[in-house]
Amino acid sequence: MIQSNTIWTSTEVLFVLNTKGCSEWSTQKVSIDSRFVKEGDLFLSLSDDCSRHYNCAVEALKKGACAVIVSQHIEEIDISKQIIVTDTFEALISLAKHARDRSQAKIFAVSGSTDAIETKEILSSILNNVGQVHKSSTFNNNKFDVLISLVNMHPGTDLGVFNINFDNEKDVKFVSSLLKPKVTIITNTSLNKYKMQEGIRGVIDVQSAIFKAMQKNDIVI
């Protein structure tokens, strides 16, 4: 089990994104929301709006971000603090893929409309007695939440617990392919939560999309 709190170094990020940067740093967290950036975080701006893209990056650096990942050069910001990529969403995906590939963690996926978050929390608490656990953020309602939670998984993690709790089958299949869960737990589901025009068939299709990323001898509960 790795004891260091460092999740990413500048060298590794630049390698994964196949780009260049001037400053050297290490970080314990990557953020995609400038409102919650803390000193030492790496900030990745997902906004397509130029002014918001600029404002978020500036705000993150004012709060002490070690660097910002942006899709265009911002003249008002020190170039050594900028990591410039073609597409920041693709950068997020690349970091998430690398975070999963470098980790030997066994991933637990939890889904369902009833008590899925509570189940994740209880399971994480139990697994803490077994090894180093990483759990996804409190509310994983879209693919961005799952991706950034995966990006923030420490390379020394033994066990990861992630909520996959949204109603888009394509997105569920996509994030599941990145997570590669070994165990999937599906709690009770509700048509009211998923609001599927296809009815129960639609709910089943969404929930079972996780299974497409699983292998023989993996476990479904």
C-alpha cells in the first residue's frame, strides 16, 4: 500500500496528455469546479464558453491551484501554470483511463434508485478494514462526476467503490468500460427515478449496461 498522498505529478500529467508545460508540481486532487478549488489542486476547465473558461481558470489560480488545464492559451495567466490541450473533456477521459490502468484496485460499482449512495458509504466503511479504499463523491449523477472521481483515485488504492447512478444507458456503458468493475451491486430500482418512456425494459437496459464491462467470474449482487 502506497502511503504518499500524491495523486498526480506534472511529469505524469504531461505524458498522459502528450503536451508540454513549464512548471514542476505534484497534487493531491484534480478539480473541475473552480468554486471548490483549494491550494495545490490541479484545475481542469471543461467550459466551452470562452469567457467562463477564462474566468474559471483565473479563479482557480487565485485560490492556489498548482496549474490549470485549458483548451487555449490565456494571455493574462502565467504560461508556466497552463497546460494547453485541444479538448479538455478528452483530457479528462485520458486522465481517467490512465488512473484506472495504473491501478490494481478491485472496483465495486453500486447502482440503483434506492439507497445506492448509502450502500456505497456502508460498503466503503467495511472495506476500510481490508485495505486502502477510494470512494466516489457523494453525488454521482452524471459521467463527469464518475470521471473526476476516477481521476482522483490514488495509484495505491486497493479497493474502489463508485456509484453509477444515472439514467443514460450510453453514459453508463461508457463509464463502466473505464471503471472495469469486478463486483456490481444493484439496489432496488424505481421507474419514478429513471423516468423511462420504455418502462421497466428501459430501466433494465440502463442497469445491465454495467455488465458489458464485466468479465467471466466477476460478481453481480
